[in-house]
Amino acid sequence: MKWDSTELADIEATTLSHYNQQADAFWEGTKDHDVTQNYAAFLAPFPEHKKLDILDVGCGPGRDVQYFKSIGHRPVGLDGSAAFCAMARHYTGCEIIQQTFLNLDLPSHAFDGIFANASLFHVPSALLPRVLNSLFKALRPEGVLFLSNPRGDGEGWSGSRYGTYMQFETSQSFLEQAGFTVLSHYYRPAGKPRHEQPWLAIVAMKN
């Protein structure tokens, strides 16, 4: 799909407005989600005892930032929602950057890993190459990008949130065009038949 800059800004603003208005309910609904499988997959490529500089992209209220901090890493959160950023700063005590996907401004070679759990699917496909390029540049050599998104075909509105839904092959193509090599992928929740696994998780490395 083709969007001009004004349309992309409207898509992003509408989606972020939803999260700002629903921040407390979102926290209550997600704070106890079991994402240990995703943590393990993200951390698996790294040496076991290495302390990592991690960027949590779309950190929300800070659940995953707090987890990475609790096991000794140096996480930084990033979210476009002002409400989420305030909640995450209060909850974690970590640096939380308020930036939107349209306005990413990340330091080069600053992070060992980037964790993007249930966030990048909000990026319209027309903007995704730019976002992935920004994340690629922010990673150090052999840095790891983890992403988990609802899978499907196509993009559009779900209520007041915009989503882009891809199968593995399409996601892999976007990642490879940005310079990543896919290390592994899997579907969630674990142990279900494929048609009951709406989530696709991918681990990729910066070449």
C-alpha cells in the first residue's frame, strides 16, 4: 500500500491515541503474560553471561524492560505513547525514550540486541524498510533483533489501531532486504496446532 507522509502521520497518531487512552487497561491485561519463550529465543544467540545493552522497541508500560533489568542486563525502552513512557519510567527506573516509528533517531552501534515484542506490526508496510534500516544501524555487529507479531496477510485498521500482518516468508524478505539474516522462527502459543497459533516470532542477526 502507498501512503504519503500526512497519511502515515495520521495512522501513527490514531494508533498511539488508542494506547494513550487505554494505557491502564493495557497494563492490567498484559502484565502477567507469559513471554518466557520469547525472552529465551532472543537471548539464546548471546554468550550466557554477557551483560547486554538492549533496546525494547514498543516497550509499553515496561514489563519486558523490567525483566531484562532483573537478570542483569542494561535495557533501554522506547515507545511512542507518552502514557506508556511515563508508566515504564516509574515501573523500571530505566531510561525510556519517547519516539515514534516515523521519527526514530537512534544512536549507531549502540545495542547488542533489540527486542520488539508485539510492536512492529503497527508499522505500515510502506514504512517498514525505513524502520528496519534504523534498527539495523542501531545494532552492533552480530547484534540480534527479535520480533513477535500477529501473522496474516494484508494490512488495515482494527478499530482504532493500524496493523500490518505478514506470514514468515514476507517478514523474512523485509528483514533480508534490511541486511538481517534470520536465525530461527516459531509460532505461538507453543503446543497448539498451527491454525491456533496466531503469533509469529523471528530471531534475526545483523550481518
